[in-house]
Amino acid sequence: MEGKDTLAMLPTGGGKSLCYQVPALAQDGFCLVVSPLIALMQDQVMQLQEKGIGAAYIHSGMNARQLHRTLALASEGAYRLLYVAPERLQSDVFREYSAGFDLNLIAVDEAHCISQWGHDFRPAYRKIHELRAVFPEVPLLALTASANAQVREDILAQLRMHKAAQFRQSVIRDNLFYHVRYTENKPTDTGRLFSSVSGSGILYCRSRKRCVEAALQLQDAGLKAGVYHAGMAREEREQAQLQWMSNRRQVMCATTAFGMGIDKPDVRIVAHYDAPLQMEEYYQEAGRAGRDGRKAYAVLFYNQGDIIRLQQSTEISYPPEAYLKEIYQRVGDYLGMPVGSGFEELQAFDAMDFVHKFRLETLKALSAIRLLDREGFWQWNEQARMQTIVQFTTRRETLEYLQQSEPALSYIATGLLRLYGSIFHFPTAIQEFEVSKLLRIEKPQLDRGLQRLAALGIIDYQPAIAGGTLYWMHNRLPPAALRLDMPHIRRLKSIHEERVQAMIGYLQNETTCRNVLLSGYFGETVSEACGGCDVCRRQSPLNEVQTLREQVLAMIRKEQQLSLAALTAAFPEAGQDHITELVRTLNDEGLCRIYPTGVIFAAI
């Protein structure tokens, strides 16, 4: 607000979005938000539009007409916030319009992506500083949740931030307790874990298949578990997310595609069925628990298979140069992309079908596609959670004529205007199933109506893309012209190996408090043990058993009657088996009574 460049490191759930949304609304002009996360841009724009705030986002799925219209509206001052992927900043059309922007702030979200030492480096971030030549007086705000000292210095240097104000909130959250459990029976142990804790939870799994299997196992244990992964249809994902957000599902079994930018404060537990590859990834995902400030838990299960997988991950994630070039050409062949064409083309891309068609090793091939994305050859969106976008492009008089000439189309158009107030002025994401239900028409009929309205020039209509997409940053190159920056890739490979070793060290640690270990990894010094992680609890005094016994008995006496599940949920760190045995002992001593129904009564 004082016009200073600013670097802010705030933990997951720490309010990074507010840091640019509030200044954007408090001043004249608008804020340009650079973000690599399409799903996050969509969610935030929808939330802002629902509040009546002018907001839009520019992404690779836009056609030329939609892109020009959005940028023209931005230059006319129609928005308070405009979200854009970093790759779009370099396009000629963006540069043409941006010269006329009245910016009050440039916000760079996920700023660690600018650093080659960061865990999610994206080359396009390196050119963000070019905006400074166009807007020398506009302050720049860089935001990240996880960056060590080396990455923070790189962010400042790459964004040309001189004498920047720096705000750094501790990576440690007092209400979140970390537990690591070695297990040879993950299905049973995850079932026990979620049965012992009330409130919402997330179980992260590495694969889509594992998500489905885990959900079925939790359902067999009597839990309301849902599934969310990139292989599901968009409508299925949205329905699953809605059920979880509204607490109709207690546990979401999900890949890492789930959770980014989702604001659900009452998540009591985040568990990992499989060990993540790096601490940054784990910290961000675990941080989705306990955003309401109440006690929450992050539980990580592992066994020797996880250790072996982590040790092998470096060679899989960074395949040889020849293999990368082979995958590049095969992707072009799969998409029917002629050499010398493809620049800024968006194509549907089913990565698993590609792998099966060419009989490739799945993990190695997907790693190659992802690495070519990081090197700037294309943008691969694995889940393409791109919603249907509609905006009216005609005058209201035309709609009055439409009512007389084509009443069925008029009914759809009028319904859209009634349901989405911003749709006449801004590109707006619509929920087709919700619209068809509210208008009492079948979805295919709605789709045909939208297509017809677009053909008549009444609306701009961009249907959602199901499955993955690939957006080409350059024309397809012939084999002889394809150049890879192998020294840079080898540096990334070395950094990856260091991070893997740190993750293995975290898993196998039995002596240092988890908070102390985490803070040290992120360059922060915390000497005081948390007292609640698995390591601290193992090292606690022997009289803690007596303390837990007193706490359990006090709760039974206070509530007078409660279920074993409710009692276990109040002491999740103790575990269901421990609480059950303790209650049986209290029953034997005549201090409480256990009925066959499982209800516990205080002794009279």
C-alpha cells in the first residue's frame, strides 16, 4: 500500500490471496496477478464475481476473440483483478494491450517458481521482470508458502526487487501436529486413523487407482469417503468436491490435483498414504489441515517400499536427453502435429492413452512430458479443469427480438442472465448441470442452445475441455533442431536428489521434533519442541499415561455420556486402541460404564 516492492512468505492457509486482493480494491486501477495455477485462477475469479467484483483470467484455452475482448475490457478499466499465466505475458497481443493498463499492483503468486532452486521452476517466470520497464512506478508483490534462503534471494534478484520489504511468517503452526507412522498395513491403519477423528479429512494418494481402492476400503470401514483425481470427468470432480465441502463426505481420497486454492477451514486431518517426493510438496499439502486455528493433524504413512520408490525417483524424473527428444517427437505424432506448426495451439491430450498407444513406461514417460513443460516447450494441464465460459456480446435489444423469433433460445439466454449477473459484461464460468437443472431442461438441450446462441453471435461460448490439454509454446521442431538445456536439467536433477534425501531423512527421523526439523529445512530456527508430534510424544515422561487417563476420565464425567468414537476423536494422538484399552480399565475400576451399544456413561 506504501508503494514498496514486497516479498511475503506465508504458510498454506496464511491469507496470501488477501495480500493482493485488498490493496487492489482499496486503490484506483487494478491488480495484475501472475499465477501458474489455472484451477486457482478459476476459483478466485468465480468467488470475486459472485461478490460483484470485476475479475477475469487469461488462459491457454481462450480463442483469439475472447482474448482480445478480455484484454480490451482490462484496458478500459472493467476489472479490479486480472489473472494471467506467466507464459501469456510474452505474447504480442498481451504486450499490445498492457501498455494501456492502469495498474495499482503486480502480484506474483507461487513466486518460488521463478527460481531454478525452487521445487516447481517455470522458465516463463524469469521474464516477469520485463513488466517493470512498462510499469516502473507500480509496486511488485511476490508471494510464496515455501522458500528457503537461497530461493528467496533468487526471487529478489530475478524480479529486480531492490530494497524490498520482506514479511515472513513462521512455517510452524501451533495448532498443526505432524506424525509419521511406519506400517506394513496401510489400508487397516488409514481406516483406524479416520475412524478415530471427527471432522473432515483428506487422504492423499500417489495414483488414481490407489485413490479408488482407498476410498472403497474406508467405505467398508463405515466412513463416508469420496474420490477425486484428474482422470474423472469434470462434472464428477465438481460433484465430489461439493459433497466434501458441504460435509456430505467426511474423507476425500485424492491425488495432489485436489486441494490447491480450496478454502475449507475445518479439515481436522490430512494423511498421506504414500510419501511425497519432497518436503515442500508435503508441507503445502499437510498445511490444508486446521486452517480454522483449531487442533489438527498431518499423518504420513510409509514403509520400505516408499523409501525404495523415493530412491529411484531421481532417475525416473530426469530421463536421458535421447529419451526426452523421443517423447517430444512422439507427442507431436500422437497429436497429428506437422513439423513447423502448432504455435499457441491448444489440443486435447490424454497422457495415459498416449503412454498405452506407444507402449511406454508410464512414470518415465509422464516425467519426460512434465520436464519438457518445465523447459518451456509446451504447457501440460493434466486435469484441464477448465469450465464452460460464456459472455454476452450483443445488445439487450437483440434479446428482445430473440424472444419473438426463437423463444426456446430466449428462455436459455434469459435464464443465464438471471443466474449470472456479471455474464453480460464479463466472461463468466457457468455450471452447466446446475443451469440445466434450474431451467428444467436436459443438459444436451442446453449445450445445443449455447452452440446456437454462439453461432448467432449473441454469446461468446467456450465449452469446457474434458481430460488433459497440451498448449504448444512453439512450432513443432524437427529432431535435428530440438535443443535441450542439459546442463540446467542436470542441475535440477541434483537438486531433486537433495530434496529426496531430505524427505527420507524426515521419514526415518526418530530423535528431532517434527517442527524443529521442518523449520530448519526452510531456513528458520525453532528450538522449542512442539510436544505433540510423534517424536515428542515418544520422548515424553512416563507419567503422561496417568495424565491422559485423567483427561479421559474428566471428559467422561463432564459429558456424562458419549460414544467411544467421540472420545477417541478428542484424543486422536493417542490412537483408538489406546483409548479403548484405557476406557476398559476405567470400566473395570468402576469409574465408568460401557454399554453394549458402545455408549460410555460416567459412574454415579
